[in-house]
Amino acid sequence: MPMHEPATKPDAQRRQILSLEAATSALEPSDAQRLDWQAAADASVNRFMAKVNQHPTYQLPDADLLGRFDQQVASAEGLEQLLRVVEDGMTAAGILTAGPGHLAYVPGGGLYVGAVADHLAAAVNAFTADHSAAPVAAAIHAQTIQWLAAMVGYGEGAFGDVTSGGSHATLTAFFVARHAFGIRARDYDKTCVYLSEHTHHCCEKALRVLFGDDLCLRKVPLANQAIDAAALGAMVDADLKHGLKPWMIVATAGSTNLGRVDPLRQIAAVAKDYSLWFHVDGAYGGFFNLCDEVKERFHGLAEADSVVLDPHKGMFLPYGCGAVVFKRGESLRQALDHSGAYLQDRAGLQQKSAMDYSLELTRPFRSLRIWLALKVYGAPLFKQALSEKLLLAAYCRDQLATIPGVEIVSGLDLSIFAFRYVDSGRSDGDLDAFNKLLMQRINAHPEAFLSSTLVDGRFVLRVAILSFRTHLKTVDRLIATVRAEVGLLTQQGGAL
Ligand SMILES: Cc1ncc(COP(=O)(O)O)c(C=O)c1O
């Protein structure tokens, strides 16, 4: 019997359909219910916003948190109560990443305008991947990318994609770079990529997705905590002499570890000399190119073939908002040019559609967040907010350096730096234990939360200032806390 042959008479069929329709129409809230839900969601958001500047920046989960959550979910009735349970649970433990005291990893904040954009985008639920399905959304997407590309310094012909984050953007960039060089599987084990120990781990992850373990990964020596361009040139030269195939250089404009910017101009020159793909990871630091006071560090950025940016970092937008731009936008289209018979009805193919420039087909309307934020606030306000972060970081570093025993262990290119307590009387192991304890004690204060990294194998504390909500008050409190805790710990003999 064919799969859909009716087993019942049409009247019975219609009755069945209508009874299911009556049940499933509950999926569409009535106007009154929608208004109630909007009020409940607003109330939840407003309660959170009232606390975002005061909440402890980090809370350890109590042993019962998840059990209590399950119980509360089981007894909650309706969306309003469920939202309340989720809100309570989400603010009861973990890092308050939206708050001003989040100075760990790479903060951002989460501009509320992004939530407004998402609300409309999700309700309209347009198929924004295709120009003919959503011409205005496609225009907003294209304008957003053009703004990002211009911010990098690219001219006409540049294009890119708005992705879920830097990792997805990086995978896209490397995929396109592999295609542009026509690299075949048989060449993988001869293909060389140059990066550094400060390259974000998502780059190696993307390379592994694309090449397995077959690639020649070259870690370029550092000078001043950034890629040594002369050593890079020598490495490429040596690889060529050994019959290998240098392919791509991955530079970082703002490393996650220490916030350093690789010497982009010199690296661009090496890439040019050897005709290599030049990629810049600007996920953390790229938007600082807006700021005149650090612009010089970004000279060479516009020479890159591809640049990754994370608007959920440097534009403070909610998580799930990355981007990649290519100097030659068509390289992206050429690498991703695929279609199917089911798409034969697409119209307006002369217009740019996101799906032709992306690993994704169906996508949330992420560009609307960026576009709306730019329209509402304007680029100069972002520039000012980033300038504030640059100054806060310099001020914080200078003040921490005045605390006896505290040593700043990184240069400061942007808004991340690292420090540790040093005391010549202690062994390296003791100092690591001391600094771990110092960080625990700083993080036990509600106002600021730091994370750590290693410099030359030694435990160091990082300060990463990027949230739009982080202002002088938070930084002053952090400085006072570090001063007090160093004082207490040294009085107690380190309490080790
Ligand atoms: C320099 C850098 N590159 C890439 C990434 C990965 O980005 P995402 O977390 O958005 O995937 C990060 C994240 O912190 C980063 O700092």
C-alpha cells in the first residue's frame, strides 16, 4: 500500500483533522495571552536588570541547586512561573557575565538592544538566508557586513558572514582559505600553517576539523609576547626549502591570553613575500581598530585575506554573534557555491544572499542585532566605550603595579593584561600556590571576577576589561581588593 493511501473515508478524515486542529491551535497564543507573556518576560528581564550592577559577580552553586531547580520546574504552572524559576536558577550560581565585575576570560556584557532585535526577529521568523525570501533582512545583513568590512579597512569587493561566534567564523575562514589554495587531501601532510602559542584554541580546532591531524602546524617563536615576524619569515623559508607547502599565517589582533596584538604590518609583508593566506583573529581585539589611540597597532589589518570579529565581545552584543570578513568576498562564494533542485525557484539571484556566503543555510537573524545597535547608538559611541576600556585597563595596570610585590607580567596593547605577586624569598611553586590563593580570595569578593593563565609556565592572574558595564567604580574596587588581599596574605606568611 502506498504510504499515504487514506485508510478512512474523507468525512472521517476531516473530523480527525479538525480535532487535531482544535488541539494544535493552542500553539498560537491569543492576543491576551501574548500580552501576558510579554509582561511576564519583561518583568523577568526588569528584575534582572535591577540587579545586574549589584549581583555578586560569581556565586558557587550550592549542592542542592539542580535538585531544587527540577522540583520548582515540576511544580511551576504556566509560562510566567516557569520563567521565574529559570530566572531564579540562572541568577543563583555561576558567573554574572552580563555584570560590570566580569573581568575574566573575554567579557562583553550583552546590550539590551540585542535582546529587542532577537525578540522581533524570532517572532517574525523570516528566512533571512535568501534575498528573495526576505529582501529587507538581506539588505540589513549586507549593510552590516559592509560596515564590518569597512571597519577592518577593506575596500569594495569585501564581504563575509555573521556567525554564531568566533569559532564558527574561524572555521569558515580556514575553509575558504583551503579552497582558495586548492589544497587536496594528498597535500595535507605537506601543508604548513603558522600560528603562535597565544593563538586561540578555536583555530587549531578548526584546522583539525578541516585537516584531521595531517597538517604541519608551526608555532612561531615570540618576541615581546607576540609573533616574531623575522622568525616567521625564516620558518617559511626553511619549510619551502624542505619541499613543504606554506599556506596560511594566523595572526591575532588581541590575544585572549594577554591581549597582545601580533605585528600585523610585518606579518602582512611576510604573507605577501611568500604569497600566503593571511588570516587575523580579531575576535577579542578587532573592534579597537575604531580607536585612534591604538590604530597604529592595527596597521596591516586591511592586508589580511580574512578577519574574524566577535560583536558579542567588542560590540557588547548578546552571545551568539560573531563575524568573518574577506578582502575578496567572492572567495567565500566560490568556496561555498552549492545548491539543490529544491532551490530552483529562488529569484533575485543577482542580489547577495547570506546562504551563498555561509556554511549555514537556515539561520537566526543575527545581523539585526549589530545593525540595530549601530543605528540606535552610532559607531562613535562604540568607539568611546572602547576608549574607556583602554583607559580603564591602563589605569588598573598602573595602580596594581604600585602594590608592593605585585608585578605586571604582560605588556598592555589593548584592555587585557596579567599580573602576579612575586617575592624573591619564595620558590616558583610557592609563588604559584600564593597566586592561586590570591585569585580565590579576590574572586570571593562580590565585585569582581578574574581568571588566570600561564606565562612562561607560571600561574598569573588576568584582568580583561571589555564589558560596556565596567566603569571606574568596579576597577577601583578591584584595585582595593587586590591591595587588601595581598596585604592580608603576606601578613599571614602566605597562609600556604
Ligand atoms: C581571540 C579569540 N579568538 C576566538 C575566540 C572564539 O570565539 P567564540 O567564543 O565566539 O567562539 C575567542 C573567544 O574568547 C577569542 O578571544
